[in-house]
Amino acid sequence: MTRKAPALSYLYALHQQATRTLAAINKEITRREAELTLLKAEATRWQAVAHAQQKNPSSPLPRQSHTPAGSRLQWDTVLQELPETFTARVVAQKTAKPIGQVYVGVRRWMKKKKVKKVAEGYQKVMVGRSPSPIKGDEKRKS
């Protein structure tokens, strides 16, 4: 009888492991079936778009851009429309551009000395304003 007891415990352990494995497999099948349903729905949407485009090939696909085709954003015009002090977020809202492109535009303005960095964000540099005198220049003129 002592030999049957360990054999039964091994069979019982094997049965439990098989039950857990089968449950995990069924859970994975359910997850993948849900994913497949979503993918089929997406494929149906893409087929509808492609079918609509084939029916009317002269109409272009809808654009994601907010600007008309072929026109570029005039950053200098945007700068003129901004308040005296502004943040990158304000520029992003005004231009409908991603914040990464906004920082590139602002850096371009900074290189051209059209804006400068301040604590509140950025400030326009006045064109007609004379630059502050350099300390060494005052002594040389006298």
C-alpha cells in the first residue's frame, strides 16, 4: 500500500497542473478571440475607406493637417499675433502644431534674436530698442 500512496499523490499533482494549464490556455484563447474581433472590425473600417476611395478616385483622402495643402506655416506672422510675453503652449494652441515643432520655431526666433527666454516663458524683443551699453565702451569714448 505504501507504493500506491505516492503514485496517487503524483497523479493528483499532475491532474491539478493539467487543470491549471487548461484554464490558462482557455483564458488566452478568450483574450485572443477578443483581440481578433477588434482586428476584424478595424479591417472592415479600412475596407470601407478603400472601397469608398475606389468608387470616387478623384476625391482625395481626408487630410489630418489643419493647413491647406502646399502652404507652410509662417512663423513670423505667428510671432506678430502673439502677446508680448508667451509660453510654448500658447504657440502650440495658436499654430495647432506639436510641441516639438513649436520648440524648433521658438529656438529659430531666439537665434534671430526676436524673442528671449524669461521666467514666465518667452518675451518678444523690441526691434526699435537700442541695446544696453557695454561697460568697456563708456571708458573708451571719453
